[in-house]
Amino acid sequence: MAAAAAAAPGALGALQAGRARLVAACCARLGPGWRLPGSLTGPRVGPAMWARGWAPVAGGSAPRRGYSSEVKTEDELRVRYLEEENRGIVVLGINRAYAKNSFSKNLVKMLSKAVDALKSDKKVRTIIVRSEVPGIFCAGADLKERVKMNPSEVGPFVSKIRAVINEIANLPVPTIAAIDGLALGGGLELALACDIRVAASSAKMGLVETKLAIIPGGGGTQRLPRAIGISLAKELIFSARVLDGQEAKAVGLISHVLEQNQEGDAAYRKALDLAREFLPQGPVAMRVAKLAINQGMEVDLVTGLAIEEACYAQVHSPGSERAGCPAGGIEVAKDSPRRGARAVGARPHRPVPAARGQEDKLRKHLHKLRYGKAHLPSDFHDCQ
């Protein structure tokens, strides 16, 4: 497509070629989406990993343990599947106290495996990214490890960090970054990849790479302007300025700011409260809404409205009742007053396999919409 457009005469051909490349990149980010083959490339990161560090809890903070430089590499990322009334919430806890939770080769590898497992797990409803180290969220790349690398290794290492951050951004369920401490460089880029960010007032965050004569390499130059606006993002990146929680809230970088508590996990507790608000909602609607918002923000309004229409068709159709929409196409949470109260601790309703077959069709049609080669058919709502 891009090659054909490039052959077109004059400026129109160049414009079409540029658009085609942009569209191809956007569609590539969508990736395999919500369905992966049953066999994953890596083992599922599950309870066995975090059981070595603590016992599972129904909600709130897990008991903290002492930190030291002797932390095993398999403990650098803890994945907790919460239970009871928090069932469906998964917590990714970074635990590299001796290196300020910086990205090492091992941590990046573990994050990638965890995300691989989570994005194909239909029981997962919301993911919280947090730190298990008091006062630190993530300090970016591990510079001590980097100086030991050959020059030829640095580029691929940064590419892997960028890739895993993109994988987190492309997760199909809501993601929340709980910033209870320092989030610099790649740490803030990790938070920017999440849908929602909450922070303690004492937290510090900024893209400080220009101090090191480099630029943000994990998506910061693209996601920060989308979050707070181009002019202010340039100011923060050019100055390498570090903001506290209140300042970050004032510029729109985070959604909620809280006074830190004695346990040092105020942001995490707020993130958990938000995640609980998401649990009763229709699971298919949550995934499709995120898709519509993310894809629609990358195109013009007319195309974005067409994307919304295509996505809406997936939850307002004859098959939507089987997809977790008990009101025959108008989605109502099971604990809505119109449906009667649901018992505390009941499992949230989940999509059934019949609804998943619609995803590929939707994705292919969005691909065509991006290339400007298709319009929504009048009977699209019925072609499930």
C-alpha cells in the first residue's frame, strides 16, 4: 500500500504514502489483540512467583518484608491475582530495591512474560502497576548494568524496554499506575503507558533524559504530549524538570493525588479503589471502549466516529447478550438496581467464547477504515 501510494505523482502521492505508513504502524500496535494461541511463548507468571515473598491477600497492601541486595532475580517482579471481592484485579509489583526498581534485562524479560500471560487471560479485568519498594516507583533504565554492556547491546536493550512498555499500553483491559515514589525517565514512561495514573503528593516524576544528553526512548516524547499537551511537554522535556504529585495533578499528568500514608502506599490504595469500580461493568464493553478510545484518538474526528460505531456494534447486537450484556444489547452491570443486587464477593461476569469471534472482524474493518478504503455498511450491526 505504501509503495503504491509513493508512486502517485506530486505532493498527493507523498501525503498518501505518509498516511499509509502511519496507518500501518497504528495497526501494528493493535497487534494480535485480545486473542492469542493457547500456547504462550513463555510460562504463565502466577501465584508460584509471589508466594515465595508473601501470602495472598483479599485486597489492600500485602505485608512488607525487608529488602536487601540479596533479592533473587525471580522476585524482582511479583504478580498477584487478587481474590474474593477483588477477583479480576491483578497487581504487578516491581521489587528491585537495591537498584531503585530500574529496568534490568531480567526485569524487562519478566515484565514481557507477565504481560504475555495477562493479555490472553479473559479472567483479568484490571491491572495495577505498582512498586513494592517504599519511596520508589521506577528510576528508569539500570545505568550500572548498561555501562557494562557492549555498545552494540545498548540499542537492542533500549528497544526491549520500549517494546515491553508498548505491550503494557496495548493491554486490552484498564491499567492503573500507582506512583507512590520516584518515577523518572523510563519509570514515568511506564506510568504514561497506563490508562490512569494516581500518585502520592510526595511522589517525584519527570523525563530527565536531556540531563544525560539523550532523549526519552520508551515512548515519552509521544505519550507525554498526548497526556498534557505539546507545549508543556516540550517545556518539561527540554528542562528535565521533576514534578511532585500536586504539580503533576495541576498539569494533568495524573488523575488523582493523595497525601502519603504511614504505610507508603496511598496511591496503590486509591488505584485499588478505582479498580473495584471497574469490576461490575460489562467485560466486553470495557475492552471495546478502550479500543475505541485508543484508536479514535489517533485519527480525525470523522474516522474516529466511524470507529466508535464499529465498536458499538459489538456490544449492541443480537449476540451481545451472550457477551455479558444481560439486557439484550443495552449493557447493564449485574449489580445494577435494574438487575437486582449481586452478593458481595460474587465473581464478575465474563465474556463467553461466542463473543470473541467478533474481535478479528472488528479489527480488520478498523484496518480498512484507517486506509480510507471502506465505509461502515448499513447492515454492519447485523453482520456478526
